[in-house]
Amino acid sequence: MTGARLETIRARLNAAFSPTALTIRDDSARHAGHPGARGGAGHYAIKIEADAFRGLRSVARHRLVYDALADMLPDEIHALSIDATAPGER
């Protein structure tokens, strides 16, 4: 199920942002036994670079990512670590 969930997350983010770079890491195993993860919801780290984030502050960027994945929270995704940048910011 985790592989399918990762692909769903990837597809949603690609559709929402057309990113120039996207990395998704499943950190769920590191949180085994965590109360929020007991029902099978995962912990993920997302690193995404897209023009959609240009000129936005970090909180606004995170809100956009959460909006793209909203229906997966909290049943499939328990926690997200988000690093969202615009091209050329690093």
C-alpha cells in the first residue's frame, strides 16, 4: 500500500504544481508505534521545487501542498515534512 500511496502523492503534486524537482521520502517506519500512525497513516518528507511557490512565504507554500493532498489527511497521511521552493532559490 505504501508504494501506491507514494505514487498517489506524486501524481497529486505533479498535477497541482508541475514541479521542476520533486522528491518524496516515506518516513513511516521511523514512526512505528506513534499514535497517529497506528491506523496506517504515513509520515512523508516532501521536497518540491515549482514556479507556483515564487513570491510566497513558507506558510503559504505549505498550505498549497496541504490543499493538494487534503483528502488524504489524516487517514492516509498523518504527517508531512515540506521543503517547498521556487526554481533558483537555492
